[in-house]
Amino acid sequence: MSCSVQWSAGLYTDQILTYALWCLPVSLLGFYLSVPLVRRINVAFFRCIIKIIIVFAGCLCLYKGLA
């Protein structure tokens, strides 16, 4: 439903649709290449990396919001 509302609001331009079509094959390729890697990644290491990324993103948001 939200896609139809966005379409009717004019948020989907030709440029946006072109970018989406260019990114679709690369996204699918990344997904298929990541499937074998999922079994090899240590869960604890993955969670640690994700926490670091979230803290960094939060600090960046605070910095840009207060600057």
C-alpha cells in the first residue's frame, strides 16, 4: 500500500526507477554471494561488529544533530 501512495504522490521519478533497476542485479549478486559466508561467521564476532557500527552511527547522528 505504501508504494502506491508514494507513486501517487510523485515520489517515484524516472531517475529513481533507473537507479533501482541498476542496483537490483548487484543486490541479488551480493545476497547470493553472502549465503555461503553466513555459515562461516562467528556469531559473537558478528554481534560485536554490529554493536560497534551502531555506536558509531549513533555518535555520528548526535554529532551532526548538535553541530
